[in-house]
Amino acid sequence: MTQEPDAPLTQARAVHPALAFGIGAVIALVGLAPWLGTGARMPLQNLWATEAMPDDMPLVLLPLSNYYAVSAAALLVIGAAIAGTVVAIVRARGLSMSVSATLAGLLVVQVAALAQSALALAGGLGDESRARLYLWVLIAAVLLAMGLGVLVLLGIASRRPVPATLAIAAAAVALGTWLSEALVLVMPGGTGGPVIVWQFAEWLPAIVTGVAVGWCGVRTLGRTVASLAAVALIWVGPAALVALFYGLGSRIYLQNPEELVPAMKQAFQMALGSVGHGPQRLAITMGVAALSWLALAGWSRMRTAREGAPAESADAP
């Protein structure tokens, strides 16, 4: 008798799987928005079979190109991070939301975007083996980015300190690229907008990671390892992206593979240092982590004091 009234209430507190699927699909489009907002014309290709102007290139949902490899990965990973965040927020509010349904909606759109873009690229490339290798390398890179996105979504949605902190740090590495692409669209004059906005976008990944590290803390071995890994990731990750962009974005190095690795290594080392603001990212991450930890500890003490006050007054004679 007492269980019957609770059944409708339990169902009402669950997000329908179809709705979760739709949310995942919409969020996938949000992740792709910085690219779609540009007009979604395929970047010019070095191995295109015919001479073409930018406006002659086909419309694609993903920018498949060695010059846009970093950007394409960021579009996919940030979409997954947003989806994981939505699931975590919904669950924190006491509702049940299917992670698998949300993930399915996200992947359906992302896989469809990859398939459409790959077919468009394949239709314009030449028939030589080098062009086919180029196509499959780009497809493999996108699939790797999707795989990372899956891990990011699952980690954030879990709301557990260790996987969530690592997932947030991984997403934060991609956040800088995604924000730069988005700001070019929304800022008047593109990169000519207010400097403070671009600086905020540059340092936001370190701030986000710092908050996650402060929340995770170092109370256990697992949390300590996760916090240290997150700090290392926000330092090394952007430098690795700079090196990757530097190497893949150069026709000279791609045509001379023996020079590619040394060039990327040099770019990576420079990006780790002050030239790439590596020490600044570390300082901001650690500073925000310390402030976040202190704020959370203070809030926890205040909450404990508030909850304990009535009990103490009730025990008073």
C-alpha cells in the first residue's frame, strides 16, 4: 500500500531515454557550432584532384584537413564534455538520466558528421595511394578524438573525484582551441575584439582545471595522483597541441618527414616554457586549486556548524 504512491514519483524523477538521446544529439551540434558557424566549407586540400577556390569546396560537418586536425578534435571533445556536464548536473538535482542514451545521441551525430565529411573528401581527392593514406589517417585521428570524448563524458558524468578530475583536465586542454574558434565568430572584427576577452579564453582552461583539482584534493592516494596528473596535463597538453599544429600545418615538414619530429620537438619545448605561457598556466592552476580547496573546506565547516546548531540547542537544559 505504501509503495504504490512512490512509483509515479520515481518515474517522474527520471529523464526519458529518448529525451536523453535527443539532448546528446543537440549537444553534439553545439560542440560543432564553431565550425558550422564559419559556413562549413571544407578547407582547401593539398591533394585535391582539381584546382579549386575556397567557395568551390563542398560543405562538410567536420573540417577534415591536416591543418584543422587540432580544431576537429576540440569540436568533438568539447561536445562530449558538455554532454557529461549536463548529465552530472541533472543527476546532482536528484533526477536519473541515462548516460548510455546521452552518449548514443552524441555519437550518432558525431559519426554522421565524420561519415559525411569523409565521403565528401574522398570524392574530391585524387586516386593515388598517398591521397587514400591521407584520408584514412584523418579518419583515424577523428576516431581517436571521439574515443577520448567518450572517456571525458563518462568521467564527468560519474561525478566521482578521480575520473571526473582527469576528464575535466583533458577537456580543458581542448577548451582553449574551441573557445578561440567560437570567439572568432561572435566577436566583432574577429580577433580584433577586446584583449581581456581573449586573455580570459586563454586562461579559462587553467582556471577550470584548478577548480577541479581543488575539489578533488589529495585526501587519498587516488585523488593525489589524479590531481597531480590534471596539473601536468594542463601544462603539457596545450604544448603538445602547439607542436602538433606546428607539424601538421606545414607542407614543408610533411614532405620531409625526417625534419618533422625535430621541428615538433622544438615547438613542444618552447610551448612548455614562458614562450607558450607554460609556467603561467601552472601558477594559475595551482593558485585556483588552493583557493577552491579553501573555499570548499570553509563551506563544509559552515554547513556542519549550521547542521549541528539545532542539535546542540535541543540538548541544552
